[in-house]
Amino acid sequence: MSKPSLIPILAVTASSLLYGCDSVTVTRSEINPGYTGSFYVQTQAQSGVNSVIVRNSPFPPQTVVDALQSRYQSGQYKFGTGPNPADWNGYTVVLSFGGPTMGGQSLCQNLNTPQAGVPSGRTEVLGEYCYGDRLVTEASGRASAITDPQDPRFQELVGAVVTELFKNDYNIYHKSGGGSVPR
């Protein structure tokens, strides 16, 4: 390969890396608590109103709920500020700004569970979907620092975390009618 043909490839690679620095990324944790509610999470979340509890947010909790409701304008999922909004379906979304929890408890078990710090210049959100004190699903998201709830990345970040919480992977593992979830 000649050097002149390498220049366009390097330019595309560099611009891709720069674009990725300002994007939102989300990861989902595999939960194996013996509770199979995660297989039916979409159905559960679509029934009634999901309570939303917001922790450590730099913005008022209602702006977080508004961002979620904007993400799901079709009404597929409904959200209300917690702990017990009208028409509550019994399930709670906990969105906590900060790093992963420290210790052996989830936010479902203890809303005051400490979280790891986040480097300056970055915003992180840990999301947990709870049935009582049972953790159904968990996801976390991160983006470069978000300083205004009107920043489009704010809605993208909280929306993407909740999308992962409500994602149903059951059919991926059981397409042939058998098998088990990989561990």
C-alpha cells in the first residue's frame, strides 16, 4: 500500500475517533438473581406508569422524567416521579448520576448505596429497574460533561439507559425453543 492512499484512511479513522468522544455510550449488566422478571421487562414496563427515582442529578428530577417521556412520545412507556405516581405499575426506574455502586447492594435494595466518583468532564448515569427491592435489569451510560438539561445528549443519555433496561433479550437465547442464557 502506498503512502498517499493511507492519508484518507487515517483521516477517516481520526474523525471517527473524534466523533466518538462526544457520543453517548451505554452498557448493560447481566443480572442473574434467580428472578426471571427480566425476560418480561417490556410487558411489565408497558403496563401503567413506571416510577422514576432520580439520585444525585445536577438537574431537577422532573427534567429527567420529561426527557424520558420525550424519548417515548408514542406512550409505549409512561413515567412519573417516584416513589408512587398515580397508576403506578409496581416497578421503579432508579436513575443515579455517578459511577457504579460500591459494595454488595443494588440501588433497588438501598437507595443510599455509595457510588464511585466520575472524572470531571464526564457525565455518567447508572440505571436500575426494580420490583420492590429486587433488581430486574441494570445499565449504565456515559457522555462527555452535560451541563444543561436542554443539551440533546441529556435526553439521549437517560433515554438510552432506560432503553437498555427495558430491552428483552429472552428471544435471542431461546429462538430454537430450547437452550439457556449464556453465562
